[in-house]
Amino acid sequence: MSEHILYRAGYKYQLAEQFVIKLEIFPSQAIEMEFISLNLDG
């Protein structure tokens, strides 16, 4: 897993590939939304 963000040419703030990072946030249930997801393991 790489820790860089690749932006799509011609679009401001739109990612060209998926970006995954491990957080120290552990929700009681998984959160799935259109542009973000947070698993139980952070």
C-alpha cells in the first residue's frame, strides 16, 4: 500500500486511484458511504 495521492488531470481534488490509510478510529459498525468507507478495524 502506497501512501501517495494521485490526482486526475484536469479535475480539482478528484483522485485517479483508490487511496487507503489505516486510522486509529474503530466504529461500532462499518460505515459505507458513496465516497468513503470505514471498517471495524480502522
